[in-house]
Amino acid sequence: MFGDFELKAKFKIIHENSGIQYRSKVIDAENWIVAGYQADMAFKPIKFCGMIYKQGYGGLKSRSILSPQGSIVHTDDKGNKITNDEILVEEKIQAKIKQREWNEYTVSVLDSQHTLKINGIITAQLTDLESSRVSKEGIIPLLCHWNTKGTDVQFKDITLRKF
């Protein structure tokens, strides 16, 4: 189980979308279903690449997009977004993401602070204080949508450092 960590991985996405889940829990091991935070990556639309998503499943309610690409988001203990500041213009982030080529994703999580970077550029930050739905630790699965035709994603050079 991982709580506070920094993960670096190179990824190449050819089609559809994928992601790196973290602080996730297994919902259905037989069908490879997990729920938790997700560092999203997408081929189209590219505006989803680098956002923070919270995947739910079954009895776990999805929180959807927690921090869109280019945003700094803080949630209070009830899950209300109390600030949503733009950190970088989406077009500048998107210009740094190489379609169908290798990119480096960095996912850093320390307590309630989540920071995502692609190719050294901060793409999203989240301070998540929603007490009833915060995940403090979990597994780190690499996502490949089984129900999406044509998903093609590759990962390499994965490193993980616990804080």
C-alpha cells in the first residue's frame, strides 16, 4: 500500500485514454476493477491529459474531475471546491504534450496535496480535504480501459519513491 510518494513513468498514448491510478482500492479483482484517484492521460481530447480524476465504482461514488488541466483546486471537508486557480494556460500545457511519442508523467502525493506534471510542467494540483471520501493510501495500478475499442498505451522507465 502506498500513501505518500512520487512516481515517474514515461508513457506513450496512441489512441483513446488511460491513466495512472493511485491510492486506489480493488473493487473486483476478478474483473480488474479499481477505484481511486487518477492521473489522467488522453489522446483525444487532449484537455483531459494531466488532470486529476477520482474514479468510483459500485458502491463508491465517483467524484469525477477534481482538478482540471491547468488548475489548482482546494476542497473543504465536505468536498466543496473552495478555490480553483489557473496555474498555466491549457494551450501551453497541451503544446508540451507529445502526441504518439514518449512523455514523462510525475505524480507526487504528500498528505492531502496532489501534484501532476507532464514533461516537467505542472498540469494540475489538488489539496483534497473531503474527510468522507479521501483515500490516504492504496495501490498504484496502470489503467487500460477494457471496454474501449482501440485503447493503445505504453509505459516504461517507472520509478517510485516513498516519502
